[in-house]
Amino acid sequence: MYDGRSTVELYQDTYRWDCKNVTNFLKGSGIEEPRFSDEELTRYLENSIGFVATTS
């Protein structure tokens, strides 16, 4: 929490983080970035911080 906002609120609508170093260091290690479907991410956010996604 910072300034009354959660981590999700702090980083929503911001730029994507540069992860070239991590990608380069992990190359060939067999470790892959996890991938989440919209359904999985929504379920995680709802269960962890009570965030409820709205659809438009």
C-alpha cells in the first residue's frame, strides 16, 4: 500500500516494465515466464485482494 492505493491500483494503466535483463539471464535455463488467462488472473485478484473485475 502506498498513498492509500493497493499494488494493483498503483501499477494499472502504466507502462510495461523492461525485463530484457531477466529474459537474457534466464535464457537456456528452462525457466519460463508464467502465463495467465484472463479467467485465472481475475480469480487470483478476487481471492487475494477482493478486486472484482467489471465487464463493459
